[in-house]
Amino acid sequence: MTAETAPGLRVDVRRGHPTEEELAAVIAVVTTGYVEESEDARADESRRSRWEISQRGLRSPLRRDLGWGGFSG
């Protein structure tokens, strides 16, 4: 986003009487900082979600060849 494409830009001066050049400089610096920060603020795509971390592994398949003979309980 550049200063030209910023929708509804509003600057409230709380103290002092800045000139138009000073206001333009402030807007340029803040806009540049915002653009740089938004470009660097990308989420890591390789992170595992909380769901993936909490999932248990699948159990191994049942061995059907053993039958019920090993049951002792």
C-alpha cells in the first residue's frame, strides 16, 4: 500500500502547528514503515497446527492370523 492508495487517510494533530511538508514527511515515514512491516509479517507455512500436534498415531493393524487363543482375560 502506498500513500496514494491509502483509503480514507486521516491525520489528527494533537499539539503544535506542523507545516504541510512536515505532515507529508510523517505520512511518508509511517507508510513506508507499515509497508515494510506488512511484507515481513508472513506466517510460517510449515508450522503444524494444534490439531496435528495433539493427534495420536494410528494403531498398528490387528493380526487376524493369531485368533482368540492368546486371550487370557
